[in-house]
Amino acid sequence: MDNSYAKFTPEMKETSTILVPSMLPIHFRLFTPIFAKNGYKVEVLENMKDSVKEEGLSHVHNDTCYPALLVIGQFIDALKSGKYDLDHVALVITQTAGGCRASNYLPLLRKALAMEGWQHIPCLSVNFSGLEKDSAFKLTPALIMEVLYAVLYGDALMWLENQVKPYEKIKGQTDQVIDDILNDLVEYFNNNQYRKSKQIYKYMIQRFKNIPRNVEKKIRIGIVGEIYMKYSPLGNQNLVDYLINEGFEPVLSGVMDFGLYCVENGLIDHEYYNRNAISYPLYSMAKGIIMHMQKQFIDAINKDGTFTAPDDFSEVIENGKGFIDKGVKMGEGWLLTSEVVSLIKSGVTNVISAQPFGCLPNHIVAKGMVRRIKEKYPEANIVAIDYDPSASKVNQENRIRLMLANAKLSETMKEG
């Protein structure tokens, strides 16, 4: 195995800026101060111009997974901007080490850097699968716990945002409340008070309740898909904002569900193949802890009664039964199908699946499951939108508009 690539050394922790590709607009705003508190200078990239895609096409084969093309393109575009000292910078991505092409992102990124003569720039992988063990970039138990809370708080903010922003009477007020809450959360983390979940969730809900809102109820549109395309505005052409501007209410499950899906897959490997015998208790414990933490937000919403609560992850697992086996775990696997069914059972019958063109796992668990789902739920209105460098934004929006028109027609027929 070739270990000649640039390493992130302990000295670099003091001198280097670690660049992070954009994906989760709310969540990542908490990550930066958390990593700073733990001694890392982290910056989330915000360059979203067409040059990102162009750099991706110049450095990655156009048949490669679209998220890889965008992530690598965003890195190269940022490094060419002149904003960063190329001798004191590092790049980081997350990996699940699954069976899809995402496991090849790091070699592709290093190859792209070599094309520019930047072989000296370290590339880091955040994973729990043993990839890239020789890096000085370490996730300590304390840092992991802080990131875990940040993800849960980000999920809560995103969930509340999508129930308020489509109805706000004063445009921009929801964004201002999110800014205020994020600033307060940073203080909680800096003062090691971030574990006060019940108090924090109550505060969040109250702040969103205080935003003046219009009373008319809008049609809810669920969004599922490959994790990057589902959440990244760069990847999905600002899908959430597009739906809000078109007069709909977007519904996205939290990214922690994907984390629980990965943990559940560790348990499934033991159940199906007798693997992970040693780590099985850790997977089981992690699942219990995370679900307990997640349930605190669900309980807070239900107790207040103003907003709709997200599904408990145990319900998501249960909803997939009879549609797809839990052994299907490449890409988003059984989770994606389970999320679609969960949305439909909660009354969100209109669903957009955002996926990279040519992503085989998602073609199977998304497009491939539509017929099976519609047999059980004929009212389901599901459209899969493919994203890739050659896809026209106009064509994508036209397909979405057709789906939205069907949603409006169905709603009219119900009322009539």
C-alpha cells in the first residue's frame, strides 16, 4: 500500500487551516467553533459559483459520483482563489467506507491536487472504519460528544426552520432567529453547558413560536436521497429554498438518522453474518444513547404542541419492513425507502428523491422502490431528480414543477 501521500502532522494542528466542503448550512456553523475550542482551525467553504463545477470537471472524470466532483471542485476552486496559504492548509472529508464510490473520494482528491502540483497538501478523512489511521487529526471522545450534540441541535434547528420559514410574515425573521440561537449555542459549547438539552430545546421552540406566521397550511414536500444531494444546497440547486419560494413546506429528516442508520448496519452485520462480535456491544450502546438524546427533542416538541415532531428512528426502521430488507445497505440502502414510507404515513405523500446520476445504490433503493411503495400507497406522488454536471437546472425544475402541479391537483380533489 502506498503511504507516500502528505500526512497531517501534530505540528500542523497549530499552523494549518483545515478546509471543509459545504453540505449542512446550519450544522457546520457549530462545527467551526467546536473544533477551534479543541485546537483546530477549521473553515467551511462557501464558494458556490459555476467555477466549482468547472474545476470538478477538469480534475475528476465526468462519470465519477457527482458529489465527489463537487467536493473536489470546491476544494480546487478555493485553493486557486488566493485566499489561503497553500503551505499551511489541509483538506478534510467524511467517509462511511461503504460499498459505493464515496470510499474512493480521498484518492481522487489527492490525484486532483497532484494535477496542480499540490501533493504537499494533506487530505484528511473523518471516519469510524479504520481508513487513514496515520493522521494526527484525531477525534477524541470529548470532541465526538460535542459534535454529536452539535448535529442534534442542527437537526432541531433545521426541523423547526422548515415549519416556520414558509409561513413567516416578515421575510428574513426565521434566518435571524437561527443566527441568534447559533450564537447562543456557541456560548453553551464554549462554557461546556451544551448538555443542557431540555433547556436548549425549550428555548429553541419558544424562539420559533414567537415568529409571526401566516395561518394558511401549505402542501408539505418530503425530500430524501443520497446524503450529500439531500442536504447540500450546492448539490441540489438550493432545493429547500426553491420549494419555499414556490409556496410549499419542505420536510427533511435530520442527518442524525443517517448516523443511526450506520450504527444499525453494524448491528445488522452481526445479526446476518455474525460479524462485529467484539464491537457489537458498542454499536448497541451507541444506538441506545443517540436515540435517547434524539428523543429529548421529540418529547420537547410533543409537550409544547405547536410544531409537528419528527419520527422516532425506531419507527423509521419499522416502516421499512415489508418493502425492503435491512441487508440492503449500500449507499442510503434501506434507510431511504424507510424514510419515504415514513413520510407517506405521516401525511407527506409528495416526495422528491435527490440523487446523483449513475448512483447505482440510490437508483435501486429510490427509483427501484417507487412501484412497490405505490402498490401499498397509491396516493404517493414520488419523483426522482438526477443531478450531474450535464443536467440542466431548467429540466430539473420542470420535473419538480410537474410533481408540484400534481400535488396541488391532488389537494384540490381532496378539498372538492
